[in-house]
Amino acid sequence: MIISPSTNAYTRFQTSSGVTKTALSLQSESANEEPASSSSVQTRISGRANMMSRLFGDADTELAVQTTLTKNNISMSSYNFLTSGDRDMLSNLYATAQEQGIDLRYVDGLARDLGDYRMFSPVEGNSNTGIYDMAGRRLTFSFTDTDMATASRIQDSNKLSGSVLPSGFLDYELDPGFAFNHTASFDFLALVVNNPAMHGDAASRFSTYQSQGKNNYVIKTADEVTLDTTEPDFSSVDGVFSVTETGKKHGFSLVNGQPTQNMTSSTDKSHIPTEQSMTQSLLDAVWPKSKFTSEPSSLFDFLYSSGLTEKAQD
């Protein structure tokens, strides 16, 4: 995509005597009255072009801002959820990074995390408030020691309130419960917060992109089992029910594909289900992994299991 920074516009007209003349439009005349602004206009367009091409690919026009996560837009890129202000800010960052010789992939990573924040934060839970492994041991997610130290320096700085980055995003990005698998470089994030103009030697270290890889977080597993993982009476996979061995002991069987309890003299009556336990058993069947997992919780599993509660982005 080629965008011309020129703001000159001309109008051709013919006088009553048949002489053709050319005149500057009012917009061009205003631009000529303020020549000092031309360089800033060119910089903005250059940054905007980078933002558009790197985040939205071949889109000829800027895509509409998505404000609420729904089943209709869940397959969209998180870039579509960037607000108009986010896109303006990122355009400026791309322009500044290019001027200072910074690899633009550092800005790409920041844009990715900001888009994820806009897309998922209204419905996403903190991973450190109740994720367990299959044995019922609690999992705790944290940054690497290097990232943790950098995050602490950013949080302890006195420039957070005046940062070009949204304060809510910074809280999200620097919390391992939400962004343990972040894409952005925390060192680059610190540069943007503390030195938004990216001047000096601090910027030179980002001239060559260094990926932090996939293993940029730490998962700690508790020694003690604190979650009851008792086998439910029945389970469901893709809507197909099956009765577990525990369920068979409690008198459950499938009738027309549905779990049904039949109490007989040989049935183990040590577990006579109440209305509450039946409800919990059904929940465990439909969402058997909603409380524990052997891997970091899948955000899409969370969204669908929670019914995609729609909450507008502040």
C-alpha cells in the first residue's frame, strides 16, 4: 500500500474568455500557511501506514472497532478490538521506532498484547485464582525472574500515570495471572513507559529483534491436594453422555441416551444424590475440566464454558 503524504489539491477551471487556469484548494492554502506542520503530517502518515499494513494486512480501509466479544467475532484477530485511541498511539510508536532504528517487531508484540487485553479482559479470569492440575493441586503462574524484575521496575517508576499506554492495560500486562504468556518484550515496554521518545543509547539495544520464545513463564504446582476431584456419576463428550463406574455404583444407566438413576436393593445407597448433588453432577458432566487442568487453561474453553457473558469494554 502506497500512501502519498502530499496534501496539495488543485482545481482546474475555465474562465469566460476560454482561458484554463489552475488554483490551489483551500485545504492546500491552509497547509501552505503552516509549513512547519508538513513534516509532522508525513510522520503520522508513515506511522499509520506501518500500523495498517502490519496489523491489518491487505485491508484497504481501517476496520471497525469491535467493542464486545461475541460468538460472531470470537474468530477475529484481537487487533480488531484495538480502540481508535490505541491505533493512533500505535501509529505514533511505529513512526518513532522507525525513526530511531528500532525493529518494528517490538511494537508488533506490544500491539498483540494490547489487542488481547481489549478482546478478552472483560470475560477473562485471573489464572492465579483457581487453576488446578488433574490431581487437584493448585497451579500458580509467574513470570521468569528477568521479566519479574523488569515488571517491578516499571510498576515502581513514577511515570505510569503519564504513560501513552492505557493504565488498565499496564495493570493487566504486568500481572502474571493475566499475561504470564505475554508476547511483548518487557524491556521494550519499560522503554515506552520511561522514554516514549525512545532517544539515546537505550533505544539502540532494540535495533535487532530478539524473541523471548514460548517458555517465558513459570508454573509452580502445590504439594498439597486442595481440590476434590471425585469422579462424577456421568460425563458428556460433544453432547454424548456416558456413565462412569462411580455412576453405575450409584444406580445410573443410560436410557435413550440420557443418564437415569434406578435405585434397587443392590444399589450402593451410601451416596443418595440430593437435588444439589444432581445439579453439580450435571455441571461436572458438561464442563468436566472447568475446575482443573494439566495445562494452562484454554481461553476459548473458558469463554464457551462461561456462556460468553457479554460485557461492554469500558
